[in-house]
Amino acid sequence: MIEKAHEKAGQLGVRVTAAVVDDGGHLIALGRMDGTPPISPKIAEAKAVGAALFRRDGASLLQMAQERSAFYNAAERLTGAAIVPGPGSVLIHKGEQVVGAIGISGARPEQDLECAEAGLATL
């Protein structure tokens, strides 16, 4: 998944970090392309963690954070994990079951999302 996300980033002319987490938000794999900002691994992981724990893609999570900020803030504190809402994270399903998420950071939000979807398409 990370390799395909990086391949897509190369096609887009950007550099990204890709993070894959399990359904509990635990990091499974992380890959950082040369030239990405030093903070991008933390952001990519936090995007994936948010998607996995909330069972929502990043764009949906951002919408929830904006529309129901009190709930979102309380839930984020309860998780005890850094969570970054916004485009660039997608859920990984096995049938109907969520088994994890992939998060991308380093490019514009829509490019991060393209890379995440490219990584997901390998499954």
C-alpha cells in the first residue's frame, strides 16, 4: 500500500509520507519519501488513526469536527491519540469489517487523498 501511494505521489510530482494502522489505530507500517517535511510522518499517522478509531474517512471526520466540535473534541481526548481530520485518510475494509486505515501527508489535501486511494487500490 505504501509503495503504491508513493508511486502515485511520484506521478503527481509530490512527496508524501504514508502510514497504515490497524482497526485500533496502532501503527503497522510507515514510509516517508525523501524530501517530505519532518512533521509529515506524525500527521500521516494521526490521519490514519482518526479514520480507524472513528470509522470515517478523513473528509467525513473533518465535517464531523466542524459540525459537532464539542463531541469531536471530547472523543479525541478520550482516545488519547493525536488525530488529524481532513482529506488524505481512507478506511481499509475486509468485506464489511474495518480492519485499518491509511493516512497520507505531505501534499495538498486532494493529492494526499489520491495517494491514499492508490494505496488502498492494491488490496
